[in-house]
Amino acid sequence: MTVKQASYRQIMKATSIFGGVQVFNIIISIVRTKFVAILLGPAGMGIAGLLVSTTALIGSFTNFGLATSAVRNISAAAGNEEKVGLSVSVLRRLVWITGALGTLVTFTLSPFLSELTFGNRDYTLAFMMISVTLLLSQLAAGQHVVLQGLRKIKYLAKADIAGMLVGLCVSVPIYYLYREQGIVPAILISSVTSLCFSWFFASKVRIPEIKPHISVFKSEGRGMLKMGFMLTLSGLIPVITSYFLRIYISRTGGVEQVGLYNAGFAIINTYVGMIFTAMTTDYYPRLAEVSVDNLATRNTINEQAEIAILIIAPILVGFIAFIDWAVVLLYSEDFLKINGMLHWAALGMFFKTASWAIGFIFLAKGATGIFFWSELAANIYIVLLNVLGYELFGLDGLGMAFLLGYFVLLLQNFMVARANYLFAFSRDFYIIFTIQIILGVLCFSIVRWISSPYFYYLGSFLIVLSLGYSFLELNKRLDLNQILDERISQIKARINK
């Protein structure tokens, strides 16, 4: 097996593992929401949601983005036990400090948070009690960073699944027995179980214990906090722009239009976007590990971009062809108005996939300034395109804005990465991207201009073409026959034992 083939296999292995975790996470979320809806009703769901979202908002300000920034430090130190031990020791001290800060802020502001969130001070004690979850969550995040940075993907996946499953099994009986009075205990227990499992699996990784000198702690910690702070600011930008966009849609088209917009992009970002989430867990630390070498960085990005397009393209073609079925299944026929918006947005996902692969170069290189200004510029023109699109074409215009916005973002990321790090897409990527997006555009055209049921037949044919092409290209990179032979040999060896 060649080095390049091994790299492709690592990408697929991580994607399959964390893709499964994401699917499991979605299933758990659906089951939890169903139980909470039945046992607590709309009012109880609202209380739980407001408590969690309020503390999460404070956490986003006080955690300094360590869950992302520290991954780079640990990944870059991989192979050097002393440096890894130093980075992990600094991180574990920082998560205690930042977690305690979040808890202290929430505890102190509990009366104000209750007044702001619920219009009274009845939930002051609830906020005081769940303030400790900010510390627990930050400690758990620290353990996840260690596993992600060292690319212990199996441990990380097991920690996530075990934490979610046990949290569900414990919280549902509490809701059943105590109803609304069980909301706070359930939130606390879920945080504790998540921390316990993350700590358990992180403890399996042997890391040398190093007590950094105060000067070393300051210098190493300053880098993590500085990058994390910039990431926090960058993360606030889409939240703010999204908020103003929803206000604009509400005042222009009414709250029903906001609901349709939310429903449409929930499908895109949750069910299609989970591919990105699955890939990011392994991709970011792997890219950070080779970030000092521009050639290795370019090769890593191209490998990831190729695999990402090959995986997501058949899903997008199928999404375009059968979107009305998906909308009715997930929502109802009342939401079929969003079909046109989702058709355009699905085409935009092709460009988002490519721009996503490039965008991580700025994080891996530690170029927080470039990353921040790039995100700021992108969010400004994307929200302006959304306003213009909605003004001209309604909901369909929002999908068009998504497509155009990510096309521009791809050009932006490509030009900035090329100017600063000599980045270029490979010939193989251009071929793969061109063929798959042509199939996507053909499916889009068929669905828009050919009546039912004929577009289902033609759409299904295009799905088969996209799947077949992806299979052939994946086979070139992974040697699927060899993988199958290896698995069969492993099974036979186990049986013989």
C-alpha cells in the first residue's frame, strides 16, 4: 500500500466512524426530543431549551475557543512526546481556569439571566445550579481535544456515543418521575456523564506528565487563548448576521417565511452538513500536523477535497431529485414551498465543500487574522446576497444567494490560500468536481423543467451515474477489493480461533 493510498484510507476510515457517530447523534436527539415533548410538553421543552441555550451562549464567550485552537498545538506536537505533554498540561490548566470563569459568571449573573430569559427571577436557583455545567463541559472539551489532536478517533467516537446514550437513558427516567422539576438534574447528569466518558477514554492515551514553568505556561497558553479568542469572535459573526437576516425576512415576509427558511436550512446544515462534521474531526488535526510544509499541506487539502466531493455529490444529486419526499417525511406538505430554495442550495453545497476544504488552511497555519477577516467579509456579502435574493425572488432567492455566496467564498479562499501558501487544486480534483457538478446541474434542470413522475426516473438514473463514478474514483484511491479481501481474511482468522 502506497503512502498516498494510506492517506486516502485514513480519510475514509475517519469519515465512516464519525459519520456513524453523527447519525447516532441525530437519532439520539430525535428520541430525546420526542420523550421531552411527551413528558414535559411545549412549556417544559421551552424551559429546558432556554436554560441550555443561555448557558451555552455564556460558554461561547468564556471558553476562549480552546476546543478548536488547542487541537492545532497538540497536532503540531505529535511525534514529540515532550511537546505533546507540555501542550496537554497547559490545556488542562486552561480548561479549569476558563471553565471556572464560565461557572462564576453564570452563578453571579443568575438573577439577571433569569430576568432576561424568563421575565422574572423564578429561575435564579436553576441558573445557579446548572452554572457548574460550564466547568464540566469545558473539562470534557479538554479531553476531547486531546483525543482529537492525537487522532485517537476510535476513543473519541466511543466517548461521544457512550456519553450520549447514557445521558439519554438517565435523563428520560428523571423527566418521567419529576417532570419539569427534573430539568435541572437531567442537565447536570448529562454533563457529568459526558465528562466521565471523555475522561475515561482520554486516560487510555499515555501522555507524559509535565509541569510547565510559569513562563512556559504563559507563552504556550497565550498562543492557545489568542487563537481561541479570534475563533470566538469569528463564531459570533454568523450568529449576528443570521439574526439580522431572520429579522429582515420576518418584517418583509412574515414569521411563516422565517419558519420556512429555518426548516429548509436545518435540512441542509443538519442532514447534509453532517458529512463536514464527520470529516472535520480527523481532517483538522491531520492538516495541522503537516502545516509547516506548504507542499504537504496542499496535498492533504486536495486529498480531503477529492474524497469529500466523491462522498457528498451522490447525496446532493439524490437530494435534488427527491427533495419533496424528504420535506414531507421530515415536516409536512405545508413545507413544500421550500423545494426551490433547497434545489439552489444543494448546488451551492458543491462549492461549499471545496471552500470548506481550503478554509482549514488558515486555522492549521495559525493565521487567525486572515481567518477572522475572511469570515467577516464572507458573512457580510452572504447576508447582502440573501437580502437581495429574497427581495427579488422570495424563498428561491435565498437558495440562489447560498449558491452564489459559496461560489464567491470558494474564489476568495482559493486566492488568499494561493497568495499566502502557494495552494493549488490538483488536476484530479478539477476533473472530479466538474463531472459531479455537471450531474448535479443536469438533475437540477430535469427536476425544474420536467413533470412528475418522469423526473424521478431521470433523476434516479443520474444518481446511479454519480454513485458509479464515485465508486470508480474511490476504488482507484482505496483499492476497495484489497480492503474487502483483508476484512474477509480477518473474519476467517477469528472464526478459526
